[in-house]
Amino acid sequence: MTGPSSTGQGGHGVCGLLASLLLLAVQLACTTGCRTVTGEFAFDADVPEPVEALAWARDKYDPDRRRTALKWLAHAPWASADVYISIYESLVEDPDPTVRAAALLALGRHGRPDHAVLVGLRLELDPSDMVRLQAARTLQRLHHEEAIASLQRAMQGDRDSWVRAEAAKALGQYPKREVLPTLVRALDDEKLEVAAGARRSLVSLTGRDFGYGTEEWQSWTEAADTPFAEQHLYLYQTFQRGRFWYEYILPFFAPPNESPGIPRGLLQASGEEPQEQPEQS
């Protein structure tokens, strides 16, 4: 026979389990990084205050501090003032490749369209694959026609297939005749990620989809009088993930997801606003 004491003990056990799970969730969330900002780069909550971030970014003896400060500033919505921009510009030539990559990340979030020229130089000349990859991703967020040549050369000649793929995606914002043959040739790249990036840009630019058929794309682009008449609105891609289990228990710990956006300078450069781009399968 089960008495009141047994029921009470069962209730206490459930409450204790829930309390333990809640405590574990808090500990796990803070251990894996209590984020106060969102975006592509996840990092711990142990970040400097704004004034300290400037000091860290200028610390010539500690690349870890420079990198941490840059990542934090990259995600801070107010870090677009000239004092910050000058730091990002100088640190794209830092001796440490992780610092250069973080500076490019910051320029992508806070820079001007004309910074695409500086970023394009990093894309072509930097010896680090990681830095060139970040440069290609940054050029997806900055629109400037002088970056087209750098993107084309990177897409055709970079040794890293992911750099080629990201460069192909960045070219999707430029409705120029000379861009189309470059993207069509990339459909034959030996790496699928490059071909997929080129196809994505071709669909975005033309509103057509001939899959990975190089001959079909070449025939259509050469014959079309107005290949960009049905161009879609170009949106740069962002970091996206689902919730971890503890984020369901603690809803104020949200995934660091950022919404896709329009590259800075694109709408000013275009004569009319393109259609919204549908999702591709």
C-alpha cells in the first residue's frame, strides 16, 4: 500500500532531478560560452570591455588578445566608428594569420564598400588558406566592382577548394557579362563545393537553373540578350544551427544565428531592386 510519504518522496525526486538538470544546463551553457553577441564565430564570455578591447587590439605582444578583441568588436553593433575601422585596416596585415582573419571578419561587418579592394588583396596574396577563406566570405558582405577581378582569379586559381567555393558565391552579386563564363567553367571544378557555389550564383544572377550542365548554361548565357532580367536579390549566407538541449531549458541562451543580409553597397550600386531569391534544394 502506497502512503502519502511515498508520493511525497516521488515528488521530491522529480523536483530534485529537474533542479539538477537546470543547474547542469546553466553550468554547461557557461562552460561552452555564455554569448552576449551572435554570429559566425563562437567564443567564450571572457571578453574585454569596450575600452579594454581597444587596448587589447593594439597589444603588439599578444596575438591572442588582438584576435579576441577583434572578434568581440566584429560582433558589437556600435564598433563601426573610425577609431575601430582604422584598427581593422591595420590588422589585416598582422603577422599572425588568426588576427588577420579576425580583422577581415570585422571589416565584413563594419567596413565600407570600398574596403572590398583591401580585402581583395588579402584574397589574392595572403599565404594562409584560413585568411583567404575569410577574405572570400567578407567579400560576400561588401559590394564593389573592383573586387570582381580578385574573386574571379581566386575562384579559378586558389589551391583551396573552399576558398574557390566562397569566391564563387560572392560573384553572385555582380550582374556582369564577364562573370558568367567564369561561373560556368567552375561547374566543372573537381570539387563539388565549388560547382555548387557557382551554380548558386548563376541561379541568383539569371533566375534560371540548368543544374550542373555546363553546355546548357553556356548556350543559354551566350544566346540571352538580357541574362539578368530575372536576377534574384543576393543575400550573403550566415551561421545557422539549431538549439542545444540546454537552450530549450534556458531560452535566454539562444543559438548565435544571424539573418542573411544584403551586401553593403549593393542596393546603392544597382539601378533597381532585384526580386527576392527563393530557396534552392
